[in-house]
Amino acid sequence: MRRWPARLLDGFTLASCLFYPLVLALEGEPFFLHWTRAHTVELGVSYLIAALVLALLARAAQAVVSPRGRVLAIVGVALAPAASLGFAVLRGLPLKDTIAPYAAVPAVRWGVIVAVAIACAMLAARPDMTLRLIRAGRLVAAPLTAVAVVAVLRAPSMDAHAGLPSATTAQGALASRPHILVLVFDEMSRSRVYDGRNISPTLPHLAAFGAQARQYHAATAPAGETLQAMPGFLTGRRLADVDTRGNALLEVRADGTRVPLDLDPPDGLFALARSAGLRRELFGYYFPYCALVRSVDACAAYSFYNAATVAAGVSPLNALRTTLILWPHQFPGGLLKTPAFADHQRRLAERLEAHAASPFGATPTLRLVHFSVPHLPFVFTRDGYAPTGDPFGDREDTYMAQLAYVDAIVGRVIGVHERTPVIVVITSDHEWRAVTPRDEWPRIPLLVRMPGQQQREDVTTDVRVEDILRDLVTGGRAP
């Protein structure tokens, strides 16, 4: 019993190392985690459970009689927490972008495996010295517990707005207005959607939709990256740059100054929709939309990294999944990150499709859905979730498989609303950046189908997607 305080300290130290990537993210990039007080409580429970489990394992390892066996058992218990701590430290190093490409080289992977095996053998060969090193390492790592606890307790909470009541507008003025459904597919490539001036026949649902829609062949997003493009859609402005600090979203002006960025200004998309008497619904990922946009009646936002935001309920595994998602996708971190992130992408896509396909009510509604596909990780085929190989490799075949899945989503969502008077907008926030020249990133597909439209129309003049959306909201038609 006298050794239990030491074993518990070991457990808390190992748990702190295990969750350290999440701790660092809470310190440096909480905006993208959509962190709330409930997540803090959930992480606290996960931390306590992990500490107790690791303390029991550490006690069992210390009880091994053979010195060499004891060393290998202790190393086995500490391996995942030590790797997690190492990944967190590596992420902050300036050399990470230089080192990362080598992880894909087979010789390097085998070299890492062999090096770890040799290191374990060397440690086991000198058990007395190794045990002294382990005791010294425990003392060095013990303060991480205090660092982790303080960081979690200080984590800023980002809670959603309750929403505002819909503006009152005469029923007669709205009776003739259709709903507006805007589907934004993250990183949907215009150059892959189109084969010349026509939508590729490999995307039959998009092609069928385009045959009865207005196709804009020179449409651009507000920017070539999500962090700027989506705020541009919502504010109706083209921003020089966008940055985050803590939980704050900042506009970086041309002169370099940073000011808070309001995604819901009086002349923004959803404020205009409110003034027009439309019900407002916003569903998406990446941005904490529900905390940043006040003029909404219904909202759901999912973090690209925080597994708790898509989980069906409270679970102590959510914090562990989030930690694994924050690991590097390169070997060896990818061995555990890949399945965790792949499943997270599946849940994101399912949640967002469910929002897009939910029935409209009687009140004319603006519904914008920001999808996480076809953005990586590439884990889909046309038939659904089927992760294979490397989902983080920017390969043509795996990207086209994601586009096929997007095509299937479009078919299902359009089919659900086929009998509903709705203007449907299909677009993207930027090109497939990995293989596209930077100056072409803002060039995106844009298709708009009005209720009852039967004929294809083509627009070749330059248009801004944010202008089209504002015109649909204020006037009910696209120019």
C-alpha cells in the first residue's frame, strides 16, 4: 500500500503524456476544437480513468520478477504515452515539415522499427542502468501533470448562441418564396467536376442536376482557403486574410492590423435572410458557426478534430479519439491516427448529410450546409465508407472516389427535396489545393437550380459566389 502513491503519480504522469497533444491544442489552437465546458468535464473523467488504468499497469510491470522482463514491461506501458508526448513536441518544432516527407519512405519506416527493437534490446541488456534512467525520467516528466491540469482548467469555452427569433414578415410576402438550400462541399475541384464545359459523366447525379440548372463557368469563391472563403460567404466580403487567437476569429487587414471579425454583420448573409423573413439554418464543420453567427434559428457545428462534437453521447473515449486525431498521419503515428480520423470523417459526413436532407417546414428557409467532403482524409467510395491505403495521400484515384461519394450525396439530398419548392445551390469553398496552382484555388464550381427549372443555362461572365447568395436571399433569384 505504501507504494500506491508513487504508482498513482506514475499513472497521472503517463496520462498527462498521453493527452499532451490535446493539452497543447487547447493552449494554442482552441478555436478549431469547438471546446465547451462539457468537453472539459469529459476530458477530466477520461484523464482520471487513464491515470488509474496506467497506474495499475505500471504496478503490474514493476512486479515482474526478472529485471529484463521488468524493463520490457515498463517500456511497453510507457510506449504510447511517450510517443504521444514526442509527437506533440515534434509538431512544435520548425523541422517538422522537413522531417515529415521521410516518414513515407519504406526504408525509413523499417529503419524506425529496427531502431526501436534495437533500443529495447539494449535497454533490456542493462536492466539496472535502464531502471535508474526510468526513475530519472519519471521525475522529469512528473511536472507535466500540473501543466496539463492547469491547461485544461484554463481552456476557453465556446458555447453556442441560443439564436434569435425570426423576423416578422407579412405571410403574403413570403407565400411565393421557395426555400434556399446551399450545399458547400469543401475542396470540391472544378477541374475534376468538369470535363470541358460539361460535368463529367462519372458524376451522374451532378450531371443530371446541371442539365436543369444554371452553370456558372467563371465563378470564384472569396478566397482560396476555407479559413478565408467561408467568412467571405457569410459576410459578403473578400477578406485580405483571416487568423485566429484563442477562441477569437480575426480579420487581418492589408496593413497587417488584426481586428475581431464578425461573421454576422447587419449586411451579412444570415442577417439579410432574417430581414427578409426567412428562417435561417446553418450546419457545418471546421468553424464553430453556432457561437459566431447569431442570426440563426437552427444550427449545428462540428469540429474537424474534436471527436466529442460528432459523438452520439458522452464517452471517456472521446478525448482519446481526439488525441489520436491530433497525432501526425505519418508513420508511426498514422497507425492509430488513421482509423480514428477516418471514422471521424465518416461521422462528419453522415451528420451533415442528415441536416441537408431533413424536411423543410412551412416557413421559407435559408439552409446552408458546409460539408467536410471531398476534403481529406479520403475514406469514401461512391458506395460509402471504405477506408483503404493512405487516406492522407493526395492521389487522383482516391480524390475522385471522394467526388463520387459527393455525387452520391447530391443524388440522395436532391431526391429527398424533389417535390419541395427549393432553390438549390451547389458550390465549393476552394479548389483541390494539393495539385492546383495557387492562383486557381478560388475557381470553383457553381450550379443554381430554380424550382421547376427544366433547361440548362450557362453563364460565362465572372461572378462572385457571395454575390449570388446575397441576391438569392434578398430577391429570390440569381443573376
